[in-house]
Amino acid sequence: MTTPRDGLAVLGPALAFALLMSNYVCSSKAQIKPEAFPLAALAAGPATYGVDDGTHITLWSRAATQARADALVKAYNATHKNHIDATYVPTDDYQTKVGAAAAAGGLPDLFSADVVFMPNWTSAGLFTDITDKIATLPFAANIAQGAINVSTWKGRKYGLPFVVDLSVWMYNKKLFKAAGLDPNKPPTTLAEFAADARAVQKLGGNVHGTFFGGDCGGCEVFTWFPIAWADGETVMNPEGTESHLNSAENKGIYATFRSLVEDGTALMPDTKTETGPTWTGYFPKGNIGIMPMPASLQGMANSSLADADIGVTPIAGLKGGQATLVGGDAIGISRDSKVANAAWNFLAWMVSDEAQIEVVAKGGNVLARPDLANNKYSAADPRLVIFNTVAAKGQTPFAKAFGATFNDPQGPWLVLLRDAVFGDASKIDADNAAINASLNP
Amino acid sequence: MTTTRTGTLGRTPYYVLTGGLAIIFLFPLLWSLAASVSPQASTGQVNGFGLGNYTTLFNYGAGLAQFLLNSAYVALFTVAITLAVSTLGGYAFARFRFPGRDALFLLTLSILMVPYATLLIPLYVLLNGLGLQNSLIGLSLVLAMFQLPFATYMMRISFEAVPRELEESALVDGCGTFSVLWRILLPSVRPGLITVGLFAFLAAWSDFFAPLILLTDSAKQTLPLAVANLRQQTMGAIDYGATEAGVVVMAVPCLILFLLLQRYYVRGFMSGAVKG
Amino acid sequence: MTPATPDHRAAPAAWWRLTWWRYRQLMGVAYAAPTVFFVAVFFITPLLLVARMSLSSWPLLTGNGGLNFPKNYLSIWKNALFGPAVVFTIEYTLIVTVLLIGLGLGLALLVQERGRWVDMLRTVILLPVSLGLAAASLLFWGFYSPSIGPINPILEQLGLIHDPISFLGTSLSALLSTSFLIVWKYTGLYMLILLVGLQAIPDDLFEAAALDGASRIQVFRHITLPLLRPSLALALILCVTGSLLAFDQFYILTKGAPDNSTVTVVQLIYREAFQKQNLGTSAAISIMVLVALLVLNTVQFRYLRSSEPGLKR
């Protein structure tokens, strides 16, 4: 039945696989060196994790995520022969710069993208297909899928998560106590969120119940979309061509925030005029009760807000549930790169256990590998565990014309949300039609 | 200067009015200086007055020294190209008649009528084609081009203001046109040259958009680019202190040059006075 | 080889003059050559590309998609932001032009005297001109911000206001605040241009008018203004063109907020190119703006030429 050659055909890879796995399981470092196991190397294929031979690699990323991106770049440069030259571009101008470079064939080897821009750039063919390369990673299934999903176009994958941003609700435990709320029982529905905010508002003085960036489309995408998702509702169809932002669910969300604005619970006029650059600067001042924030504790505690007073809870829906928006940056190899293998070496390292634990978790940031949530650094702080576990309940919205629809200060989403919360709420359906038009250019 | 023609406004109201104006004009500049050393949350200078923001600026990216060097290189190169092209061109327009003269002059002036955003992508593609992408020289060429309308106009009226006799006597003596230009005319149009050079320097030093698109190397970034980046390093928090420190550093060389060369550019504009 | 002429004494002179003429022409072309090079390579070539883009479907990321005239031009009319942007840009231009030229003229008249005080005043007014527009916009961005802006605290201390003024919060305040920035920055330049024009008016005219008993207003209306026309026209052309093309200050200060009420035409050009990623429509708007400016400036230029009292250019 089976010839010896058949046997070897089965045994060979099996042996190789076992050897690979043993290395992975037995050593504390999950860095597989194929050259140590020649048979494994043969079976696993050539240069699985790219090449590390002193190549010069160029990388572009946004200024908004610079600190975390740079931590990874520096750690990579310190432990590898390859060298990455990172350029950080002003956040507002990043799309412009990449667009110009794409038009002229001048893209760098690696460049990151706000996850919501990935469909736009993958569909334009700016990235190299790395589907097969990803498949060679043993932990591929454990990587946060949100970033990979938005980096997938027509079934092929083009990106991996670089810096992960999640949205959560943060609340000031000191203010909660003063308002007679239990600081260890954060709200579990949107109604409770509003009630708690109102309770804090009653404290008066320069204390306010809540705050949000009312002139910033991207901020509301980040912090309101999860409310709908927590209820199992949708904001768009999966292809990103049809908007459900005028559904009953979403109208209910807008109504809640409208009421918080109208009764003064939300800090005004700042809420109405905040265009985005400073929206996360309010909570650390210590006089906001509860508000949505990015899931990062880095550098937040200060003289006005003690670390012990920072409470964290997942975003909840109208009826309950939990969700988050898995945002941040994805990163891929550009179509113009001549050193794709060296660039891949960085990408593979970036999502490996070593980088995720020793660089990302150590820095108190959200991991791209939810399976490593209970590592030695995060376990010490239950809030970090919340960050990492809620990531598993997160989604990333997908639309080819995302930027022009939702992030553009002249785009239709901002018009809709401002009508819903500050202006004429009866215009919501008309505004939603404009969003649909923008999603289908 | 001429005698007063405004008549008497009354001395005290005059001083009050002009004093008030002076304060209004100076205030933002002085405030910027003060803000760059004042304490402000989420900056490099949280408590008390000091140079913390300048430290942030200094340590950012490739370092302040590198950005200053890049800006200086681009500015000086732009000045050189602008002066060379506009002087020769101004001389041509002022003193010679040749086919297409007026058309060329109007074409040069019409550069003013096209916005940056329009030309930048084609220029980017063009520089790539010429092999000048991501180069400070390529950037300087583009900036010089945008200076041409003003510079050429300036040099033209400067040359036109020089009495023809000066030139004609030299030509009769047998000098070639170039030595006439070099030895006789240039000293006479020095105010114009300085004006053109100064404005070219100021424009190139402070330009943000062209370096943003045309430069990709972080080590080649110019100062305005670095300051714009500094503004928003972490999401949701703006480093106002570093921004103002950046503004001060960008402004100081300009202000100093402007003050030092004041005599010249006033005279540069004045050369047009004879012709209107 | 002298051509056969009736008067053989005139022939050599004519021939010599012809060569001299040719020589001068050639030298002129030679000196103008660098300008020709720059204009041709760095201006005309990109402009032709822009024209071509305006006639084609040209997505930013994927490049030339073939001709589609007149689709790009038609889409401009369909762009809901276009009309308001044109209106706003014209509004802004009017405000800024009136302020800059009016203030520039007034200050020019004011600082004609000699003296240390006047020198100081002139210098102070000219200082902001040296700042780059981006630097000045960043400066005012901090100046107007609710976090570190100094005006509100000062006014509140003086008891003049109760609630802080939001400089960029409403469409009117954003327009006025940005206009203030521009007026602050450029008044010195226009003051200089008009000052120079004023200096060019011969003193004897004023002395004669004074002897005739003319009042200050009459002097202004009948002597100063007419003779100032060339300078005024130059200032007008610069100011109008610059304001119609306003971008940097709005990009940094307002980004079109609040509620798209401070969007200028060039911002639309930028948005079409980089947000909507459509170089074709962006180029179409650019070409339209260019044509409008050409027409406008030709009219203004004609006005300048017609008003020059017998001056040759």
C-alpha cells in the first residue's frame, strides 16, 4: 500500500513539524532559527522569517502612534543585523504624503496605515501580498484578527497589526466616590453611563460628567460604533457600501449623547468645538467623571489624577454587552520595496511572543496577540487584562472610502453626528443618504 | 525721507494711537516667546519657567541641529538660484528687446496665480523623473521657481531705475554686456539684490508644504516639518509648549535678518519709486 | 558684402546698426535663458500635466485612467462644497483686501515723518512680514487656543467679559480671527509698497496745493490718490490674488471648521486630491481657478496701464 518513499513523505514533514514545535515549546524564546534544524528548514520552506543580513529598511508611520511604533523599531534595531530607518509624518498629513509617494512610485519598504485606511490602500495595490508568509507563522491564528481582516482584499492578506488602539470607558474613581457611586461598579449599559455622568455632574464647580470630541468624526467612530456592536447591531454592511447609521439603535445612541449635551453634563463649549487633537487631554485633568478613551495607561497619571483613581470598563451598549473598536495601525510591505524579505523579518518579529511581551506589554500597551494577555507584565494590573481581553470582542469597521466618509473634516459623517447631537436631528436620514453616496463613489 | 504731510494730529493722540498699534503688533511675538518658556501640562516644561520645551525640540528625531542645518542648506541654495536666475532675467527684461520678452515676463508673473497644491504632485513626479527625488537640491529648485515672479519683477524695476548713461558709457568703451552687468550694474542694484535674497530666504526657511511632499528621509527634514510633527506626538495631547518653542526658533533668524537688512529692502522697493 | 544702395555712405551705418540690433537681441535671449529654462521645466511642464489630469480620470493611487472630458468639470458643479467655498473665499478676500489696503495706506501716511519713534513704529509693523505663514499660523493657533491663549485670561481679569471668547468656534469668529492673523502679518508689506509710492510723489505738488489753500481732504483726493494709483494697483493685485488662493492659514487654524464654514477653494483642491484621492477633479478645479485669476488680473493690469500718466514700460 504505502511505499517507503510515501512513508518518508509523511514522516519527514511530521518530524520537521515536531522539531519546530519542540523548539517553540521548550525554549523560552519563541524565535525559531531554521538553520538549527536543517531538516525543518527544508520542510518549512526557504527564509520563512525573511532575512536578517544587515539590510537597510525604510519605514513610515504616523506621528500619533510614534512612541509605541518607535519602541518596536528601536528594539528590533538593537537585536538584529537589519536596520530600520523610521520616518514619522505629521498625523494630519500622513494620507497626503503616502498618496503623493504612491502617485510617484516613491513608497518606502514598510509603511503603516490607520486600520480604517487599509481597505483604501490595499485595493489600490499599494502593498505586497503576504498571505503565504503569514501562513508560515505558527501563531498566525492568535494574532488580533481585526487588523488582518481590514488588510484583506479579495481574499489576500496585506498587513499585520503594528500598534493596537482600543476604545474603552475610563472613569474617575475619586469623583465617583464623591458622587455617591460605587467606584468598583462601573456602568454596564449606556443608560447607566449617562446616569453616572449626571451624578458626577451634580458635584458642580469645574467638574463635569463627561466629554467627547464633538467636531471630530474619527473620535466618534472610535467611541460610538462599539456601543452599537455591543448590542449586536451594525453600523454598515460588511462590504462597507451601505450605512446603517440612521438605524433605530444608532439614533438611540445619538439621543443619549444629545441629552448629555443639552443638560450640561458634557463639558461645553469644548465638546462642540473639539476637532480631535486634544480630546484625550481632558480626562487626565481629573475633572471629568467618565468618558471614552483609548486603552492606554501610559503617562496618564499625574498630579491631578492619581493612578489608583483611574478606572477602566469596556464600552457597553444600550442594552448591555461589551465591545470595542480595534483600531490603531496596521503595517505592510509596500509594492515598491526591493527588500521584501528583510522587511518581512521585521514583521514576523513584531508579532512574535518576544516582541509582544518584552516591548509592547512591558510598555503597558495593548497586545496584537490576545493569547498572551496574561503575561507577567499585564497580570500585575487588572486593567491591562481588561484591555487585552476586550480586544477579543472588538471589531474594525471596513469601507473602501472610509477616510473621505468618516475622517474627513468636510465629510458626511461629521455632518450627521453634529446634526444629531447639536443641530436638527430630523436631518439624520438625509445625512445618511450622503454617507451612502460617499461610500459608493 | 520727506517732511511730514499729515499735518498735526495732536501729539498725544498720535503717540497713543501709534503706541497702541505697536503693542498690538508686538504682542503675539512677545507672547510666543513667553509661552515657550512657561509651564504647561503635557509639555516638556510642566512646572515653573525654563527651557524644557527647547529641550524637547532639541532632542526630537534627528536633532534640532540637523533640522537647522537642513533648513539653512535649502534656504541658502534657494537664495543662490533665485538671485542668479532673476538677476540675469531682470537684466534681460530691463535692458534688452527680444522676441517674446513681454510674453515671458507675464508668464513668469503668472506663477503667482497657481496654488501650491495644484503643482506639487506633478512637480514630485517631475523631480522623480530627473532623479532629484528626496533631495534638498530638488526642493531648492522648486522653491526658487515659486520665488521667480517676485524676484524677477524686483530685479527688473531695479535695473530700470539705473540711469542708462552709466551703461552706455561703459558699452561705448568696449565692455561686453556681461562685464557691464557685473562691474557696473550690480553694485547699483544692490538693494534690489538684497531684497530678493532676503525674501527668498524667508520663504524657503519657513516653507512647510513642499518639504512635506518632496522629502522622505527623516534626516533631511526641515525645521517647519519637525515642528509640525512635534505638535501631536501622542494622540489627543498637543504639546503647545514645544510648538511655541518651535515657532520661536523658526522666527528668530528671520527677525534678525530682517532687522539687520532693513535699510536695503526699503531701498529695494524704492527703486521702483521713479517709475511708480 | 554691402547691399547696393543709392547712397553708399548710409549703407555701412545701416548694416552696422542691424548687427548691433541682432547682437542685443541675442544677448537678451541669452540672459533670459535661465528664466526660460525654469519657467519651462518647473512651471509649464507641471501645468500641462495638470491640464491633462483635468481631462482624464486620474485616481491618486493608481494613476492615469484615460480621458473622461468633461466629466471632471461637470462634477465640480455637483460638489456641494464648491459654491459655499467660492462664496466664502470671495467674502474673505473682500474683508482682507479692504483691511490690508486701508490700513496699509493709513499707516503709510502716518509713518512718513522722520524720527526715532517713527522708525521704531515702522520696524515693529514690518516684523511680522518676516515670519513664514506656517510659523505665523502655528503661533496664532496657540494664541487662539482655549488652553494657553492669553487674551481670554487678560480680558477676564480686566472684567470685560464673563465667558471666554471662542475665537475659532463659530463661523464668523473663525473668519474674523483668521483675517486678523493675515492683517497682522501682511500690513507691513502693503504699508511699505504704498509708502514707496507716496515717496515718489514730488513735494512741490503738495507745496503748490498748500499755497492754493487746498484742504487736507482735497489734497488727498486730487493729488495723493491719483498719483498713488500704480502702487495701489500693485497692492490690489497682490492682495486679491493671494487671498483668493488662501490655504495655509485655514489648513492650520480651522481645517474648514466649524461645519465646513471656512473652506476655501484651494482647500477643496487639496481635499479632492488627497482625501477623495481624485487628481482629475482636483486638477479641474485648479484650471478653473487659474482661468478666473488670469481674467481678473488682466482686467486689473489694464487698469494699471491706463492710469499711468505717460510712463513707458
